[in-house]
Amino acid sequence: MEWGLLFREFITLTVVIDPVGTIPVFMATTAAFSASVRRKIAFQSVLIAAGVLFFFLLCGQIVFEALGLELGTFQIAGGIILFLFALTMIFGKSKTEQEIAEVEASHTQSAVFPLAIPSIASPGAMLAVIILTDNHRNSVTEQAITSGLLLGVLLITLLLLLLASPILKVIGVAGASVISRVMGIILSTVAVDSILKGFAALGVIDFTG
């Protein structure tokens, strides 16, 4: 595989996983938690996202072809889920201390949603790993290299999430709340874009973006 192609694949995976963009979601989701819980959530969310993305890398194309599903429909469904989560970021109310304690006790829930899915393992990321490892166009060696690139991007994501805790100490809960709402607006735009591109992939509308 050429270096230019490797670089393009790395950039593609970085864009769809968006390690930097995951930081505000992580901060908003874990702002009221203790530092130790935030670290656990960081590790768990990246591990879960890795499992999901590697499943799609290995089996995604086979499953879609077996079920006769269009990738566009998956993109639309993912966009709708992402949009609904964006609304909770924009209009969500602050949790009471009791609610925070309950969520901390089961912090795996926060690691799964919204961090692992759909923030890190987004619909776009799932589709990207399927496309980049197309069984009809790429050899086993090329797919293995893509797997290595995916692992590298996930490690970068983990590092940034672990650095988010010091950042949170500086901006505080109020700052994280502001970031959450701003990012919610941006995330809703990304979700709508995903839905429109899904319709375009199905040939329902003529959309280029």
C-alpha cells in the first residue's frame, strides 16, 4: 500500500472518528463525575467503540450484503439517533446530586452512550471502515494495515479523553455546560448532514456536500 493512500486512510478515519470533537461530548457527559470515574469511562468508551468498529470492519459488509440492506439507510438511521442526542445536549437539564451518584454507580452506561456510540463509533465511522476494507477491492494485507490505522486513531482518542480531565478542572462545570450546548448545535448539523447524505446515497434527493 502506498504512503499517500495510507495517509488518506488515516485522515479519513481521523475525520469520521473525530477524536478532538469527542472531547466536548466527554466533558459534558462526565462533568459532574469524579476524576477516577472519568478515567474509567474514557477507557471503557474507547474499548467499546473499538469492539464495535472492528466488528464492522470484519463483518459489516458481510452482514449488509446478506440482509440486502443499503448503506444509505444505515446512515439515515444513525443520523436520526445522533440528532436526538444533540437535542439532549442543547436542552438537557442539570442532574441532581442523587442522579449523578446513580449514574456514577453505573458509569458503564455513559461509556456506551453517548461516548462509544455514537460519538466515537459514529455511523460515519462504521460506514468508513466497511468501505476502506471492501472485501471485493482490498487484500487481507491491506485490510490488516487499515486495522492498524484504526487502532492508532482510537489510541489518540483515548489520550485526548484522558487529557480532558485537566481541561475540565480549568473551565469548571459551567464551562462544560456552555460547551455542551454549543457542541449540541454543531452535532445536530452533522446529524442532518448524515441524514441528507443517506438520502442522496439512496438516490432519493440530489445532495452534494
